[in-house]
Amino acid sequence: MAAALLRSAALRRAMAPSMLPAARSFSRPMGCRLFSDMKFVKTHEWVRSTDGVSILGITDFAQGALGEVVYCDLPEAGANFKGKETICTLESVKAVGEVYAPADCEVVEVNEKLADVPATVNSSPEQDGWLIKVKFSGDLSGLMDRAAYDKHVEAEAKEE
């Protein structure tokens, strides 16, 4: 496909200007972001922040490694955690996985749907399978963007 695009671009440059189609103006739709608002932790959690509240979940890589989640032990709203402290546990048919707080935080809401359907963590880990909403009071500067996280996962896979 890339070769076809290069050939068509070369062909357009060779054509007389009168033979070229009229130039179109492309604009980005209002509200569309060109970058991901999701950040990642080396321990395979993701964070999405909006208006001072952050949603925390596990990555697709983490849910795949964990296997089918059968129980989510989530904290109560109002609970406080220090960075790197276990904030909740996820039990699967294979193992129990710990989810860590990326920074000091207070839990403001838990995903109640996971009590009835914990496997949502597997089917939609970065959307409907979110775990908790928190307010961070600690430093989040060590979080990675998607590209850096993907490189981290790739490097981890090579180590194994």
C-alpha cells in the first residue's frame, strides 16, 4: 500500500496543475484530541485524568497475563493509599494479581459493576473494566505515554 501511495504522489507531481483535483481543506473536528489522555505505570496499570479525578485500571497486557478475572477486591470510597501500595486485588482462575497505587491518592468511587461481572476487566480492561476513581495527591511525573509503555512491555517480554 505504501508503494501505491508513493507512486500516486509521484504521478500527481508529474501531472499538469490543471489536471489535479481541487485541493481540499481538512480540519480537525472540535473536541477531537490527537494524543491519548491515558498514562501507564510500569506495573501495568493505566490512569486517565479529567477535572481532578482519575480513573485507574489494568492494561490489556495485564489482564491477558492474569487470565479470567473471577473476583475483584476493591477498596471502599474514602480509603487513602500511598504510592506503590496495593490498592486492590484481582483474583483469576490462574492467580491473584495486585494493583498498585501509582501515587498517593484517595479513592472516590469504585466500579460497582465488577461485583456482578468481574470478567469485564478482561473483556474491556481499558474502558468498562476500570477499577476505581481516585484523587491523586502524589507525584505522577513517572507515568508513561502509550508508546513508552508499549516499549516497556516489549522489553519485559524479551527478559522472560
